[in-house]
Amino acid sequence: MLEEVCHLSEYKRICTGVPELDGIGIFQGAVTEITLPETQGERTISSILLLYALLHTYVRGDRAALVDGCDCFQPRALPQGDVERLLWVRCRNAGEAMQAADYVARDGNFPLVVLLLMLNPDGELRRIPVAVWHRLQLLLEKSGAAMLVFTPFALVSNARLRIGTAGSFPLDMLQRRRLDLLAGVRVNVMRRRGKGGWDEALCRSSGA
């Protein structure tokens, strides 16, 4: 057991610039899944806000790639300067997105890769072979990149870290900027996994 716990410390962490994520720690060379509990509603909003905050803060200091699983990303929600520093790969379905994620992970020029599958149909996502996720993990370990996968349900069986989102937002949220609403987002660690397979459910949380 001690050996497996030590495997967790072998992963270095990236600084995303988002306190809700940095308070937990996002691993380099590994897949982190950000997913929704069964009851979505405001939780869907919280994941979207977290995505835009992540892209807004991270690309100010380094390069990032966004693999958009169903061409749903809205770049107008980010400042123009942020969009110019972001590689946006627009895909039509989950199959295309997984191929693109494989290519970007092998490229090695992007310290952070975001794979957005949150709005893809469940059927598409369930057809992704488990072997594809294991291949991505091996590629990330070689390149040292961090990959954050946004999903509508727990999907990535070999994710080193699985985070759930929740939130509480004001009634006038539609009149506010997305980035101003981040204070209402809460994130919870659902699971950490070591290289040797040690797996433990956790309840650590960060945010308001």
C-alpha cells in the first residue's frame, strides 16, 4: 500500500491559475477527468464556467490545446488575446475528438490539453474503447503534458484524478460575465489513482 501511495507523489503538478483546481492539484503526464454528478442542472453550468476560467488564465502564461468534441465551444466568451494563444481543434463527434486528442498528445508542444466531451451524446462516449484511454495515458507520460477531460458522466476508467463539480449561482447570472461567476463553483475530488492501480474515493473539496 505504501508503495502505491508513493506513486501518486511521482506526478508533478501544473499551475492552471484557477484556485479551485490548483487547490487540488492537476497532474502532468496524466489524465484528469472533470465530470458531472447524476443530477446536472447547475452542475453543468459549473463545469462550463470552470472550462472558460481554465482557458482564460492558463493561456496567459503558456500554450494550450482544446479538442472540442462536438464543435460547441464559444470563443466569444473569452478575450480575443486568449483565443489567439489557444489551439482550437473542432470535431464533429467523439470518434474524431479521440483521434485529435491522440495527435495533440503525441505532438508534445502543448503542456495542457483539454478534451471537451461534455455535450457529446452518451452513446458516442460509451463506444470509446477502453484501450484508447490507456493509449492516451501512455502518450501523456512520455510527453509530460496534462490532459483535462470534461465529461457528462464518469467515463475515463484510468483517470489519475476524477473531479466532480457543483455550484450556486445568483438569479441574475445571465447578466453577469462568465468569469465573474466562478466564485460560485465548487469542485470535489471523487477519486485519485496511483500508477500501480491503488484507488481510493476521496471527499476533499475546494471552492465556495
